[in-house]
Amino acid sequence: MAVKESDVTIRPLVGSDIDPILGFWWSSFIDNKEMVAAQIGGRHDLSFIASFEGHLVGFLLARIVYLGIPIKEVCVIHALAIEPNYQGKGIGTLLINKLKSTCEGKGIPTIRAFVSKDDHKLMNYFEGLGFHPSDIINMEQHSGGEA
């Protein structure tokens, strides 16, 4: 059952949220929380936090980046995390919709979410929100040249 949108508070994520609010989640999602915390709140930050009845239930880490030739301003979702007891209740959708409206207001035409080609559940989730596979192919090299 979805939670009522009016009962969920979504606000920008700020650096001071990291330890007191998100500290218990960081170890599961982010190896270098100091690096991420240093980027939160800046001009290119588009991260949000969701709370329900005063409790943290989810967050979205996203940033504006400049990619491609010609260079385009793009919003990239780095992480979307919903507390397990609140998954499937619409919290993630509320966070994504807040990001979409913020990007529209800033004139950012593209939002990208990087999803493993093997993660069909997450791929279906984003497709259900109107995302589609991109024409961009992600090329990477691991240190030491290993694939």
C-alpha cells in the first residue's frame, strides 16, 4: 500500500544530514562518505531526502554533470535508497518526481540513471517511471587493465 504523498516530506539533502541522519545507511551504499558529503549542497547537487512521520525513509543522490560532445548538462542519479519497510510504497517515485520537477525548473533536459544490465528489477522500475535505455554505451576500465 502506498503512503499518502501529503504525509511524506521531501527536502534537499544537505551536508549536515550525513552523520546524524544518514550515518546508519552509508556503510551499505557508499565507500567514501566524506567524498560524497563534500559534494552535497553545492551548485551541482540535486540530492533529496524523504521522511515519513519524522523518520528517514529514503534518499536520492544526484548531481548535474557535463557530458558528451557536444557537451550537455545532464542530471545523473548516483543512488536511490529506500528503507526496506517502505519499499514499494511510492517513496522512490516521490523522490524521482521531485528530481524531475527540479530538473525541469532548471532547464536540465536529461536525467540518467546507471543500472546494471543484469538488474532487471531496477531496470523495470526506472522504465515504469518513463526512463528508457540510452544511446550511450558506458565504457570502463578497471585498475590494472582487468575487465
